[in-house]
Amino acid sequence: MKKHFVLFSLLGMAACLALTTSCHRSSDEVWSDSKSAGRHVKRGINTLGGKHGESRQVRSSSEFSGDRNDDFVSLDNDSKNQNIHANDDVLPQPKEGPGELGSRIPGIDGFRDPLQDARLAPIFQHIHFEYNSSLIKGDENLAALHKIAEYLKKNSGTYIFVEGHCDKRGPAAYNLALGANRANSIRTLLAKDGVDAEHVFTISYGKERPIAEGDNEESYRQNRRVQFRIYDQR
């Protein structure tokens, strides 16, 4: 029980690093905060597991003591469905970090929105997810990802950021984790389709950047997404 409390405290700490007082941070600031948050969470998980003891995934709110948090959502995905879940094989992150000292790749603010380019917009479409899921479902999503993979394989100088987003429901820390799972699912599936994983970066905005503001299922559906930014190295 103590391990679970410490792990969620670390997730909360990571969320605090990623969610500063302003909602108008630049993408580079979010990327920097995300790297810092990831390092804190990784250190915590390494302490709880591995050489220092056994760690397991928290699967339901009933595993916590104290008052029940109605905003809590389990990190479980529906394993009964026959869907692609690319997080089964987590890939290491690229060796060269965008925007880092000595890197040939700019920070995320140096990447552009492909939807603003008439030639690229039909390729880099948003990928949508079901509620509380990072499973990649549906022929439409799979076809869209295959188009992206084919483009990246033909354009070896192109790098992309995969942005994970969530709808507004649930705690901020949970949504940051869910957004990261969604982005990493996309990255892993692109790699399985032959894309160089060293050219694909991920970032999670959680519920911080909705594209639809309504309190209805259609707005939630639009916000449960992965979208892309690209950089062409000359």
C-alpha cells in the first residue's frame, strides 16, 4: 500500500513539473518539463521495483486507503478486445534529443503543423482513441498511420513529434500518463511499420490543449487524440 502511495505521489510531482501556473506555455517549455517529469517518475519506479523491491501496476481505486476519489480512472486497458496495443513493446527514446545542446534537431517549436500544408494535411490526420484507452482501434486509424509511415520512409530527413492529448475528464496527472501512453503507442506502431524510431519523438499534453470546448461526447471524442508536428532536415 505504501508503494502505491509513493508511486502516485511521484506521478503527482511529475504533473506539477509539467503543469505550471500558466496554460499558455510554449511547446518547448512543455517538452522540457516532460523530460524532467519523466526522469523523476523513472527514478521513483526504479526505487520501488527492480533491486529495491516488487512493484506492480495499480489497477483500481479500491487498492487505495482513505476516501474514494471519484475522478480516479484506472490505467487498465480492455485486454479482452482484439485490438492493437503498441505499448506491449516499449521502445527506448531517441538518442538525440530535439533542442538539446549539440543536437541537429530543433526544439518542438521548430517543428511545424502539417495540417497547415495542403500537401501534408491528408497524410498527417489526427488519430482518435476511445475513453480511458491507448489502444489503436479501427481501420481508419490504421490506414492513416500506414500513410504516415509510408511518407516517413520515403522522406528520411523528416522528424516528427507525436503529441498525446486527452479529454477534460479525470485528474491532470492521470491524463498526462494516458497522453504519453497514446503517443508511445503510435511511435511503436510506426516503428513496427518500418519507420526509424530515432526520427519519432513523443510528448504528452494531457487535457491541457483541447481543440473542442464542449461538455459532450463529440467534444470529448475530438480531444482524445494524437496529432503530429514535423521537421524536415535539409
